[in-house]
Amino acid sequence: MVKDAVNTAKLLFVFAIAMFGFGYALVPLYDVFCEVVGINGKTGQISESTAIAGEIDTNRLVTVEFDTNVNTALPWSFKAEQYKKQVHPGEIAEMMFVAHNTSDRAIVGRAVPSVAPAQASLFFNKTECFCFTEQVLEPGERKEMPVKFVVDAELPDKITMMTLSYTFFEVPEAERVETASKNRIIDNNKS
Amino acid sequence: MSEAVIHDDHHDHDHKPTGIGRWLFSTNHKDIGTMYMVFALIMFFIGGAMALVIRAELFQPGLQYVDPQFFNSMTTVHALVMIFGAVMPAGVGLANWMIPIMIGAPDMAMPRMNNMSFWILPFAFTLLLSTFFMQGGAPAGGWTMYPPLVLQLGDALPFLIFAVHFLGVSSIMGAINIIATVFNMRAPGMTFMRLPLFVWTWIITAFLLIASMPVLAGAVTMLLTDAYFGTSFFNAAGGGDPVLFQHIFWFFGHPEVYILVLPSFGIISQIIPTFSRKPLFGYASMVYATAAIAFLSFFVWAHHMFTVGMPLTGELFFMYATMSIAVPTGVKIFNWMATMWRGSMTFETPMLFSIGVLFMFSIGGFTGVMMGITPVDFQYHDTYFIVAHFHYVLVPGIIYGIFAGVYYWLPKWTGNMYDEKLGKLHFWTSTISVNVLFFPMHFLGLAGMPRRIPDYNVQFTDWNQVASVGGFAFGLSQLILVWVVIKCVRGGEKATDQVWEGAHGLEWTLSSPPPFHSFTTPPQVTDATAHS
């Protein structure tokens, strides 16, 4: 009887430890889920050749607005060249963003993108973006960074306007090595 | 107390250990149960005192007695103390005391682990409550510990996180012990479908604990590494997402709600048949409804966060899933009503508290259904309406269930009848004051008063004053309970073995109080002697 009870308890301990692991498994699951349903500003990244191959819908124009934010802890200024741009769904468009390090130290920053409305983010893809990698700005440096994007021709007619928003954060010291290796992986995939 | 005496105990089972060692090294389920109950009572008063600070501050608009940071600590630590210090230990304490003698077992399956799971609690709460004396103050970002706010906490953050870890370990060990006991140590003839419903609700609660507490432990570990080891689970700058924490937290948090309430459901399922002098209506459906509630509780978590900007499909899914829990809960409510239907009812204190649960848990249940409706939740979210809702389910729902259990089994534990007049007085003062306390909060919430704010618009003054008066009256009423318990422990009319005329089940075949080691030879259980 006691031996059976010990076995039951062992099984339950294993279950408890597995559930601890499940808590951690929710982290990648959450990212995958957001990517699949295209929410949380997790916009798609496609190659330039795929983008060119797509069909262009010249019958309508969609307004893309550009919103730029800087986290209060980061001493940068960050602006888009224009506040908005009209594009045909399917065509590759480009917008230039300018970041300026106003401090007297070199800083590594990372931009976190988000597209609103959430429904539109499913149809918003980028072929080139400064948000794919970390950006290093020397003291006082001003850097122009292009974003190339395509609004999918499948975009529902009722969506006529969308907003692409970026927030720049300083990358904490401890993060950098890890992200640098991540970026290398992304670069390898591209080539 | 010398070591020799402890050593002797292992050989001489009729001898009861004495002195402080009896409690420190206890492996006896009854003693550990008693310690859990006493600990829960102390925590109930500590948490209650914090609630009274909140109600005193909210008696008038403007800032009166405490500064806002301390007020926020009060709301945060009140919740942590009441949930993890009062309600959960009280539930585990009742389980410890009653489950072995309800299933005809000599003790819990792992007596030493039982000792450990209790003695972790005082350490955990020393960690948590010591934060009041620290630089930066006690946790003040809400008991839900949402980042990034919680990460701004000063020295208290690691203490909060390790306290939660300890509490998690304690309750997981308690849960494992309960399942191991019930699965392996039932008396001959005590089949699963003959188990008393209190035992059934505890098996299901224990599974919920084992499945959900580790997830909370994971979430707070992520907070810890985010704060001190440079990870970015919830830090947008590092590619993380603060909303992710809310998802993980509530994946634990919603089952936690049922961890708190199911034992109380079990208690009143024992009491209502006893005082209606009828068997429980729909025993099997009660078991299945409890299991269904537990299963569904893992698929409704996002109803706590409808306003974070989920896609419509997600909101609809969580809305319908939430509504569906009302079905098994309704089954239980109607079964209790059917049990009372045409019964020979008498209204002793345990029965009064059980009927109180039935009425007032339903009030909280209905406002819960209201808030499960996504579009209207946008109005109720983070207002006093939610405060009214969860206090109706927690206080006159869950804590009344625990009170009912205490009154019901107190004569069994002590061998003496408690003072029935004082018990009834406790019930009526509590019931009147708890409604004066929480009912006006519905109006405040609908009018738009936000929760967790020490100040409010003058238009909310009247109902806040009513609520504060109710709060102090409710707090004072609980002193009656302490008096009843002390009086009953010290003496009183001797209780019979059966105690209550309509009581059935193994615990009532033992003497009152039961011997230190009960059921050394297992009893034979038949349909006639099984659950009431």
C-alpha cells in the first residue's frame, strides 16, 4: 500500500515538473500563435523576389501611415521621412527612416514593429527592414535606414488605411551576444 | 522534550507526543490539519487587517491615513495573504483532518512530506511579510504581478518571487499527498463512487494544483531572470512581450479560482444532506460536474484580459468557453436545492453558512457571467464591479464554506459541542455586514469607480462609506468565531460520536474526538455506510 502510494507520488512529481516546463513552452507557442494569426504586430518577412512575383492591384490605393517612437530610456531621435504614403497593393514601396544618437556614447538599439489594425498585419510584408537587426549608433551619429514593404494584393477592400509603428529600445548589455548570433542565422537563411 | 521521547513514539503508537515537538515534528494528519487551520486563521486576521486599512482610507475621498504606495501594498499583499495564506491552507487543513478518516485510512500516505508542506508556509510568509520593512516597500503592483510594473519593485521583488515559489512547492506537495492517499489507502469497499463528495472535490482540486501551480512558478521564474539575469521574456526592448506574462499568469490564475472554491463545494455537499436528512441529490452528476468545471477552467483564462487587444475570434472563444462553465456550476446549485427539497431541514450554524454559500455564491456567479460577456466587460474591467464580483464568490462563497466545515466538524475534532447561540450570532452578523460591505461595490463599479486607487471622485463617497462600515462590522464579527472555537476547545457539552442526527459516513463512526491514530484496522464499507 505504501509502495503504491510512493509510485503514485513519483508520477505526480513528474507531472508537476512537466507542467513547469509547459509554462516555458508557452513562450515559443505564444510567438508561433501570434505569427500564424498575424497579431501582435508580428508582420511577415518575405524575400524581394517573392514580392516582385506578386500581382499588383492598380485599381486602388492604400494609405500607409508611419509612426515612430523612442523608449524614454534611449537618448535617440527617430523619424520617418514622410508621415504617410499611398501605395497600390502588391507594389514594392520604400520609406526612409532617420535615427540620430543625441548622446555622447555609442548605443545599440532595436526597433520593435507593430501594424494596426491587427487584421491588416496579415497582409503587410517587409523585404528589408532595420528592425531585422540591431542598430549601432556612434555618439552624435545620424543614420538613414530604408524599409521596403509590400501590401498584399489580397488585402480586403474595406481596409484603406493602416499604420506601421516602430518603437526603438536600447538593447541591454546582456542581450547583445545572443541577438548577434540570432542575426547571423537570419543572414545565413537569406543568402 | 527530549529526543528519547520522540524515539519512543515510533514504537508506542498509543502514546501521544507532548510539548512543542508534537507540533514541530508532527507526522499525524490530525495535528498537521490543526496547524494548517490555526495558521489560516492567523493569516485571515492579518489579511483582514490590511483590508480594513483599505476600507479606512476609502471612507472619504482624498488621502487620509496612508500614502498611495502603502495603499497599493495593502491591496497587493491582502490578496496574496488571503489566497495563499488563509483560503488555501484552510482547505488543505480540512483535507488533512478529514480525508483519512472519511476514507478509512490510518493517516496520509506521506506523513513526513505532510509535515514539510505545512512548515514551508510560515517561512514563505515570513519572506513575504518582511518586505514591509525593506527599501522600496512591500509589493505594490497588484497580486497578479504584471510586468513591467512589478519589475520596478525595490528589494522586495526576489522575496515576493521566492515566497511564491515556496507556496507553490508547499501546495504541490500537499496535493500529491492527497491524491496518493485517496488512490492507495481507501478502506475495503470504499470504491471511487462511494467517496464522500468532499474527498472527490479535493482529488479534483489536487489535480488542478499540480497542473497549474508549476506554471505560476515558471512565470515568476521568468520575472526573476528578466530582472536579474538579462533575459527578455516580458521585456519589449529585448523582443519579449509583457502581455505574454498575462497569458501565462492567467493560465494558472483561472484554475486557481477553482482550487479555492471546489473544497468549499465539497464541504457544503456534506452538510446540506446532513441537515436536510436526505441523501445528496444526483451524487454522480455532482462528481462529473466538478470534473467538468476543472477541465473547462484551463480554457477560459483570457477572460481576465479581454481589454489587451485580442483578435475578435479569441474574444469570442473565451467568452463562450466562460459561459459554458455556468452549466456544470448550475448543475451543482440545482442539485443542492433538490437535496433540500422536501427534506426535514433544521438550521444549525453549519447549515446556515451552507445556505449562505448557495445564495451569495450565486450572486457572485451571476456577476461572473455578466463579466464573461466580452463587450460589457470593457465597461466593468478594473472597476469596483469586479471587486464586488470576486469578493462575493470568495467571502460568502468560499470562506463561508470553510466556516460551515469548521462548525460542522468542530464537535468531532474537540469532542465538545460549540456554543450554538454564538455560532448563529456569528452567521447573522457576518451575513448582514458582508452584504453591506460588498453589495454597494456593484453600484460603485457600474458608475465607474476604478479599483486599486486610494482616492476617488466625490460622487462615490456615500456608497464607499456604507461599504467601509460594513467592512469594519464584518471584521469585528470574525472575533465571534475565534471566541466560539476557543470556548469549544476548552470545554462544553460532550458531543456524541455521530454529533449530528442526520450525519452519515466513516468520520462519524469514530469517537469524538477521534483517537490519535484512527482506523488501525480498516473498516468495511458498504453502500449503506458510504457517503450521506
